[in-house]
Amino acid sequence: SVVTFISHDGEKYETPLEEGVSLMQVAVDNMVPGIDGDCGGEAACGTCHVVVEDGWIDQVGRSGPVEEEMLAMNPEREPNSRLSCQMRLSDSLGGLVVRLPEFQL
Ligand code: FES
């Protein structure tokens, strides 16, 4: 299975889906631009922000309370915004599509 990241200017980056690993880690491992993961996945830096495509948000789920606190500090967050370090990949997310926000370049 694969996961697809779409940059704000429409560039697509496909990465393999690694089960049990966070979406941030997969992005960093595959050098997807715009996902830095500065805090190492602690929901404390906000540099792993992604916007989940509408059709996927139920499957992915919404942010938890700690993550939400971090997201709330960003005036440009969207309803489907998530911190990708808080998204653990499982087989059921094969084909997942997320967008990379322009503010994170
Ligand atoms: Fe820092 Fe996700 S890596 S908030």
C-alpha cells in the first residue's frame, strides 16, 4: 500500500505505507518536503502539519486533546488538519491522501 502527499502546488509524493509507524516518520524517511518533525513526534512543534482529504477523515479520525491544543495555535489550520506524528499508520489507511499546507514550506 502507499500513502500520497500532495504539495500546495499540486506535486505528488508517494511513500510506502509502513504499518505501526507514524505518518510523520514515513514522510521524513522518504524526504517528503514540508514535513520536518522537529520535536520528534511529541505533538509539540507543529512542523508535521497535514490536511487530510475529505474522504479520509472518518477513517483517520480527528485530533486528540494534546494535538488539538497545538493545532489551535495555528490560525491557518483547517477543519481536517492533523499533526502527522499523531497518525499511526495501519493497513486500513492504504491509499490515504493528505495535503501539505503552504505555510509549512
Ligand atoms: Fe512535532 Fe509532530 S513532529 S508536532
